[in-house]
Amino acid sequence: MLSFCENRKIPTEHISLIQRLEYGKTDEGKMFLEKIIIEIIVPPGFPEKYHRALIKVADQCAVKKTIMNPPKFEVKTIVQQGGI
């Protein structure tokens, strides 16, 4: 979003992001992360024609893409070589 605004000469000092987490509960009663909500807070003078564009830019975030298509985890035990 920073480069989007910079390319359009839109000041960014009053733009902020708020992340909220919503949790669900399984049938067994265990809590799990159900939804991540990101709110983009813009100042009153922010051009309205770019509101949807900011959402599209945020949708391209590498972290969001990784969460949407998560990697596989591999956990190993490795025996340390040599003496301590």
C-alpha cells in the first residue's frame, strides 16, 4: 500500500491498519483462529476513488497469500554431533 500511495503522491502519514482476530470453537470445544480482519483506516481527505484499489493492493500481500495457501510443516529431532 505504501508504494501504491507513493506512486500517486498520496500522503501516508495518517493511514493505518488494524488487524482483528476472530476465533471459532470446534465441536469438541477447542478454540481456533477462524478469521483475520484487516481494516485500512484512511483520513477524511483520502481520495474515495482509491478505496477499492487499496483493498486490491492489500489482497496481493505476500503474507496473506502464504496464509491462504499454507506451506507444509516438517518437525524433526536431530542429534547434535560432537561433545558438549
